Amino acid sequence: MRKFNHILFSVIFLGYAGLLLKLIASENLKYYVSPKMNVFMYFFLGMLFLLSLTEVLRFFKAKDIAEISCGCGGEHHNHNHKRWLKNSVTYFFFVVPLVFGFALSDQSLDSSLAEKRLVQNTNQTNTGTAKQESEKEHEANGITTEEPIVITSDNFLYWVDQFITNIDEHVGRKVETIGFVFHNADYFNEDEKFVVRYTMTCCAADAYPEGVVAKGELIKSVPDDTWVRVTGTLAKNPVEGFYHPIVLIDRVETIETPDEPYIYLDFSEMLDAEDSFEE
């Protein structure tokens, strides 16, 4: 029985290594882990192979002894039964996630999770110093307040922050953004839907939806989880002393899911940008 355990655990570790290899080869690892964490995934993959090999070596060294004098009065049957039950529970917790990992399709996070976590896109409008700093930052980036705002993966976090902290400065400007659609009937009307993308720092566990609310007849018939490109005019919607950045829609275009659906946060780059701005 002991030798059988070693072989089974070797197969389990090899199975997890195969699952990780599948995610890497299919380039679907990005749905679960930020690319900056890939080096740790490669290390973990090596450890899984090493653990599998270790269990094989332990198999050849292990000895099955039918009877061992343990002072239990010959009640080995009861001991073996308890050991089998304990091992079965252990195997269950290892094998079930592995089976689901291979059986379920790999896909990006959708509106079912976004609705639970909601979108952090409300805050009080800040003026004064914040506005002056924003104007300086625009000048440093070569941005004028007359230009249309085209939100891309590279500047997504910058504009989400601007819409929260300096919304008054940008009200009335044309905005173009992409994201997937989801509607929360508890908070918004039928012609108001979120257009968001997930931001991720480390892995899917910390992924959070960020974006804007789009308002207009054109968005009403768009199903949840549909990726769209939205063009419209930025406005603000006051709710209990806070403001939602809201895009009054001129155009909605259905698009394919991007190759990189998430926005990956890199705090080191964000801190470097902040330091250079302060200088």
C-alpha cells in the first residue's frame, strides 16, 4: 500500500505539471497569472517534475511489510482501514482540482465576477491642487484638453484615475474606449451599462473591474460579456455626493476579445512615473 501511494502521488504531481504546461503552451496562463509572475510559474513547474521524480525514487526504496510488530494486538485490519480512509480524502483534494483544470475551458474573467466586485469608479470630484497637478501632467505628456481621449491598454490606468480625481476638467470631451459590457439592474437603468476591463496585479484572485458607465439607446441591446468599442461624450452623474464618470454614447461597435484582455498593474513602473513627475 505504501508503494502504491508513492506511485499515485508521482502521477498526481506529473498531472499538475502537465496542466501547467498546457496553460503555458496555449498562452492561456495570462488568464490566471500576471505575466510578471511567469518566472515563478516556471520554477513551480520544475518543482512539480522534481517532486514526481522523488516519489518514483521513494517507490523503489519503500518496502511493503505484511506484518509488523507494533503492539496493537494484531488489529492491523483496523489500522489499514483508517489509513486507507485518510489517504482517500487526501487524494480527493488533489485529484478533483486537477480534473476540473483539464475539463474546463480556459477563458478570461467575465461579468459574473464583475457584478460581485463592482467597479470602483466613483469618488468625489477634486479641484484646486489636484487640478493644477493634472494640468502639469498633461503638459508633460503632450496632452491638450481639446484632444479626444482614446483609452488604450497603455494609458488605461491613467485615464481611469483622471476620470475619478479630475472629472470636471474632462467633462464634455470625446472619449473612445473598449471593454466588455455588463449591466447591474440594482444601480443603473436599462440604457446604462458598465464598459470595463479587469486590472490584475498578481493573479486572478486580485483581478478587479475598472472602467466607465456608458449611457444611451445603442447599449441597451448589447448582451453582457460582449466586447465593444464605445465612442461618446464624457459627463458626470452625481450619486449621493459622489460622481460617476459616464459616457453619453454616440457609437457602439462590437469587437473581438483582445489578445490581452486584462490590464496588468506594475507598481514599480507607476512609482517611477510618479517620481519623474514630481521631479
